Amino acid sequence: MSRPRNRRRRPADRAPESRRFAIGWHMGWSVAVAGATLALTASGRLGQGPELTALTLGAAAGLVGGLLSAFTAGAARTLAILVWTFAAASACQLTGGVLGPLAAWALAPLAAAAAFRKADVLPLGAAASVGAAGLGVLGAVLGPKPVLDADAGAWLSLLSLATVALGLGAGLVSLAGVSRREGRERSDLEHQLIQLLESQPQLLLGVQPGGRILESFGHRPGGFERGLADGNLLDFITPADRTAVEEALQRALSEGDAETGFTPLGDLHGRCEITIRRASNLRLVAAIRDARAQFNRERDLEQARASAEQQNAGKSRFLANMSHELRTPLNAIMGFSDIMRQRLFGPMPDRYVEYAELIHESGAHLLELINDVLDMSKIEAERFELARDMFDARDAVSAVLRLMRGQADRAGVSLRGVLPPEALEADADRRAIKQIALNLISNALKFTPRGGAVTVTVQGVGEVLELIVTDTGVGISAEDLDRLGRPFEQAGDASQKAAGAGLGLSLVRAFAKLHGGEMTIESALGEGTTVLVRMPVLQAPPAPAFEPHPAPANDVKVKA
């Protein structure tokens, strides 16, 4: 049974405990050696000879090691073991080497290493003990033989054996306890990780580059219910999708990652997405998720999009056909009403003339709307073709200004054109340019009250033709400004919206886009409106002809 999550102690949490144990171990060693030294001295068994110096070194090594144990850095532990090595080797040398009573202290560096409760320090402690023992052997063979009291030698042997046995035993037991606890915690962590992997919503696989499955974790989507152990990933995929998955495996091996979709062999109505990452040159990690719902949504959206496009195309064809069918009787209505209002076949009562005038105006307005709908339908159906030719853009705009002059006068609005003196040769659709100017000026007049002004500016900036229409009208609100330019979107009050179908600005934007240009609108309520149309349709001005300077005459000398 795993321990509660909040009771697990990480290595960083156990560091103070390990430091306290190491400090206590070293202090215990020093106290034991110092107490034994005082007891032997007080009993007269220990004199002022090399034995006392050896015991002093042993006690001092414990004190220094305890001080260094207070630091967590690995260098402090290494230095402490070196101090123990020096002290143990010196004590052995002073008391006769490995044949002396303190020969067991050669194991003191190993015991100190175990006291730190760090497995990575044990090899250094063992090597240091071997080094101290080697120095003891050299001391016993080459060094002078110290004369020790037999009774004192026995007590010193007992002290060295007891301190090393107890110290090494305590250190190893504590280290073993720490190792067992860390092992249990690792086992608990692995168990929890496995539970987490098994409960996550995707199927995680460890696979070889050829597709052989090494291990699996997590939720198995439809088609993967049967055993995966030692199987091949490609065996669970329909033949039509195996090539794509094989390519994804190779791409992940060479590039680091890959992703593709497939249909499981055991669920032909299902759909899965697989993401593959390279773990090593011989191992890949794959995550498979059930993408049936997403696939169905995308399929439904695609079908809805295709249906909407089909319906929109049908609508455009219907509007185009209806517009064409309506224009024929409408032209007849306008023609007959024009004959009547001009009294070409004799006099008529004034009331009938007025009616004929109203019929002609209504027919002209309806014809204008039909033409707009027809143009927009062709543009949306991508069947509108520009009839490009070379002409002076000033002429097209001037013609529109003359046409709209009467409407401006009736509305009490000043209409002014600002055109450059030089020609603006444009490669564009003449009718489209006129339609742009006509729609912009008509909109400006509609939104400008009596006494206002509309200014039309035409200019060339390099190869770009700029048509700017500015009015001093009521302006456009921010929310209306965001909508304008889309088909059938209008701004203003009910009376202003009733004057059109909301196709004027959308046609302007569409015609500008067909010429590779754009339309921008700047406006604010009560401050008027400015519409700018920019189209790259002007011819580049011809480069000035190069006229070489006349060559100097033969009798003219040119100095270098």
C-alpha cells in the first residue's frame, strides 16, 4: 500500500536529518576517544608518548569531521574523508602500523563515509581506508618499532576495534535504512506514475522504428481492445492507412516527431490521431487518441460548408437569371414612360405626364438596383471579368461628375471635383471605374444635408490611382463603420436605408479588389466621411530619354 502523498519526504527534506546524524556520529566518536584517553591517562596506563598523540589525532578528526558535516556541499564531505585518512594513517604510524593496536582505525574513513548516509561517498571512503592501511603496512615494515606498554596496547586495541565496529556499524545500518526508505518511495512513485499513465485519456506506446510495440499505457480507443504486448502497431491499422503511419514512424525517427491520422482495423467507423516522438535511435514514443468525435465534427462542417457554397452559388445564379429576366420588361417600361413624358405622339394631360415621370424615375431606380445585384452575383460566383483597356481616368470621373451634378443641385449640395492637369493613363475596366465613382458620390450626396459639400479628388501616386470622396455629411457611427462594405449592409436612419439596397460600397470594395486595390473608410458622427480607393492601375511614367553629349572636335584637346 503506497504512502499518502503528503507524507512522502523528498531527498531535499531529508538533508537536515542526514546532517544531524553525521554531526552526532562525529561528535560521538570524538567524545568516545577523548573519554577513553582521559580514563587511560588517569589510571596511569597511558603516558605522554606517541600513543597520546595518536589518540589526540583520532579525537581531532572527529571534531573536524563534525564541523564539515554541517555543510551540504559534496566538497565538504570529501574534505572530511581526507582528514580522516590523514588522522587514521598517522595514528597507525605512531603506534606501529598495521601491527600496532590502532590498526583498526584504517577503516575509520570508510566508517565516516557511511555516517554521511550518501551511497556515492562510500567508494571514496573505501579507497581512503585502503590507502590508510597501505601506509600502515609501510610503517610496520620500514618505520621504527615503537615500544608500547603491553597493558596500554591491549586497551588501545580494544578502543580502536570498538570505535570502528560501532561507528561503521551505525553508519551502515543508517545508510541501509535510508536506502530501503528511498527504495520504497521510488516504488510508490513508480506505482503512482503507472496508475497515472493507465488513467490518462490517450494510449501511450513505446515502439521500435518498425512498429513493434514494447509497452502500452492508458485508455485504448476502439479497435485496440485485443492484446498489444509484443504486437506490431501496423497490425491494428487498416491497409489503406498503413503507409501513412509507416512514413510517420520513419519521419519521427529522422526529424524527431511526426503526426498523422488513421482508421483502426478493429473499428472501421472510428478515427484515431497518432503523435510520434523520437526517444532514441532504437525507440519511439507514440500517443494515440480517439478522434472519432472531432473527425465527425469536421466531416459535418465540411458537408455544411459545401452545402452552403452550393446554396450560395444557386442563389447567385438565381439572382443573375432573375436580374436578366427583369431588365427586359423594365427597359420597355422605361422606354414607353420616356415617350409619354416627352409627349412624342401628341399632348397629354399634366397629371398623366407627372405619372409618366414617376414611372420613369422608379424604373431607373429599379434598374440601378438590378444592375447592382447582377454585378454582385457575378462577383460572388467569380464570373465577373474585367474589360481592361487604356483610358484617361480623369475622363471617367469627369463623366460621373457631370451625371451627378443635377442630383447634387436638387439636393442643395455643392459637388466639386479636384483633378490633376496631366493625364492619368490607366489600364483598368472603364465601366468599373465609373461605377466606383458613381456609387461613392451617390452615397456622399445621400448622407450630406442641404448646404453641405462633396469633394471628389483624383490623383496618381506612382502606379497607384487614388480616388478620394469626402463629404461634410452626418458621418457614420463606429458600429456601422465595421459593417459597411459587406453586401446588403447599410448605415443611417430608416429613410436613408430605404434609398438603396446596401450594395454600393460592397461593389466599390469588390471592384477595387478585382483591380488589386483596396477601399478604406474614415468617418465619425457629425464630422463627415472620407472614402479612399487605391488601385495599382496607372502606367509608370516613361523614363527620360538619354541624350549623349556631342563628341569633342578633333582640334579640341581634353586634359586628363
